[in-house]
Amino acid sequence: MKKFLIVGLGNIGSEYDETRHNIGFKILDAYAKEHDLTFESAKLGSICTQKIKGRAITFLKPSTYMNLSGKAVRYWMEKEKIDIQNILIITDDLNLPFGTIRLKGKGSDGGHNGLKDIQNQLQTTNYPRFRFGISAEYSKGQQIDYVLGTWSQEEQDKMKERLQKSIEIIPSFVLSGLNITMNSFNGK
């Protein structure tokens, strides 16, 4: 059976729930709700599993905090014996307008500490990632406050539709692969 690891990046704790930095958790929570899945505490994170057409998926929300996400990713990849091309890291991206979807098979960390730690732990930048745009509408020197800030009313108004589009990416990635998923969703 082909195995997949879908990782939503974020920070644990209720104070982070509605922050821009936690969009990875938010997307996995929306997917779990739609498919009646329940996350349970496990080593280095919360996980749930699903089977789709002969494929086994492990969903992971690391409990290591954003900047140490790589430890949880590496642990679950090794534990479940999942190939690196079958992982998908879901994260926020300041360099994309709000709600913009960008999937890539490799790339730099772009200054994102969660991706930087994953790169360090896996010793490669060649792993699939799904970046959700949070825009860069902040004043100079206010980046940390912005990413750890809550969504604006305008963003909240658009969030339901953006989350719906985002959760469609997961079965596409698992069943059709990265290239078809990129062609279908990038820029949408």
C-alpha cells in the first residue's frame, strides 16, 4: 500500500489557533472535519489517518512548535516508512497574496523557519510543499506580529472558500500526484 504523510505546520496552543502562521493546522482541521476524522495526541504531534483507494494517509500537526517542525516530520516519515516524494508540507507564505495557492516539488525555505528546520532534518530541499498566501501587509519590523496576528475581517470573509479549495488538494496529491495537482491548483 502506498503511504503518504500530509503535514500542516503551525504552533500548538489556543492563543495561536486563529493566527496566519497556523494555516497548516487550519487546513488539516478543515479536511478532518469534512471527512469525519479525529486528531489524537501522539509522539511529536497530533495525528489521524485515512485510506483512499488503496493509499494510506497519515495527517500530522507537529507539537514541536513551528521552528522545530522537522523533528516531527522526520520521525513520522521514518516510523511509517514514507518516501519523501509522498510527503506534503502545508505552510503559510508571506510572499503570496492572501489565499493564493502554490504547490512545488522543491525549493528554498524562503526565510520560513518551519521549512528551514524540515530542510535541515531531511538534509534536502526536494520535498513537496503547499504554500498558502498570507500576503505581506505589515509595516517594516512588524513581520513576527503579523504572522502571529489574527486574520482580518476581509480575510475571514474569504476563508471558507479558500479552505474548501485547499482541502481539495490533498486527495488530488494522493491520487493524481504532484504535477497534475500543481497544474490543477497553482494560482487558483
